[in-house]
Amino acid sequence: MGDIGGTNILRGLEVKSLQNTYVNGELADFKEVLNELSRAYFVDSVEAYVGELTNIGKRSFAFLDDGITPRKYLVAYIKLRNGKEVVLLEVERAGRSVSTLIITPLNGSNIKLYIEPLLKYIIFSSGSWLKEGLVKWEKSLAIYKVKHTSNFKKSVINKIFDIK
């Protein structure tokens, strides 16, 4: 995806196929969720991008607890067979409780325009998807949070199934 904007440039994200995306640790576990989603009958395609939060903002949450290692994030674009698009935002937790965000456009807007602002939001809110802060996007996006519990994979798949 290319850069857009005039004086406030929104940097384009490089999207890779799921098979070509290398991750380790917690994000590797999340990749397993994406692999299972890619095999679901209601999903047409899954593409993922892994980046570092330090490329978006330089606050303390953009780094792991050692204060040096950049915290990674994964953005997964899921195209459903019915034509709808769903995005999953997963941020490397490393000992923190950060929910996965599932978003889908309500008004047919370009969902890709919301990724960087949402990632900036989680950086500036110190790793929390606070309901009060997400309100500004509720007219354009349906936003769902999924906590990392023992039923995480099932919860994500069921939520995306419900969107279809």
C-alpha cells in the first residue's frame, strides 16, 4: 500500500502473504490463529504484515520492558468470501495484557487508513485499547476486543464468523 496524504503523510505498509511472514514468540502463536483462519470456509484470503511500533511512535510502550528492544505488531487483512474485509491488530505483549483488536469498516471506507492511527493510539495510551479512546472511530469502524484467554483462537474465529 502506498503513502497517502499531503503534509501529514500516512506511510504505506508492506503487506506480505501469510506464508512469507516471519515471526517468533507470541506473534508466532498468533500466526497459528491466522493459519487456521485461512483454512476457514468463510475466509477468502489472509495477508499479514509485521512491523515495529518504534516506526510509528517513540513512547515507552513502543519498546519491550528492557527499554531497548522495539515492540512488534502484526496486522492481518482478512478478506471474507462475502466481500467484507476484516483487520486484526495484534501487539507483542511480552508480559502485558494487550487484547487483540478486530476491526471492520461500517461505511465502506478504506480500512487501511485506520491502522496507523490505531497503532499510535495504543502507543500513547500505554498499551490499552481504552473504550473512551476508541469512541472517535465508532462511526466508521466496528471494533471488537478479544482477550488472550485459553479460548482465544476460538473467540477470534467466532467473532470473524459473526461479522460475515
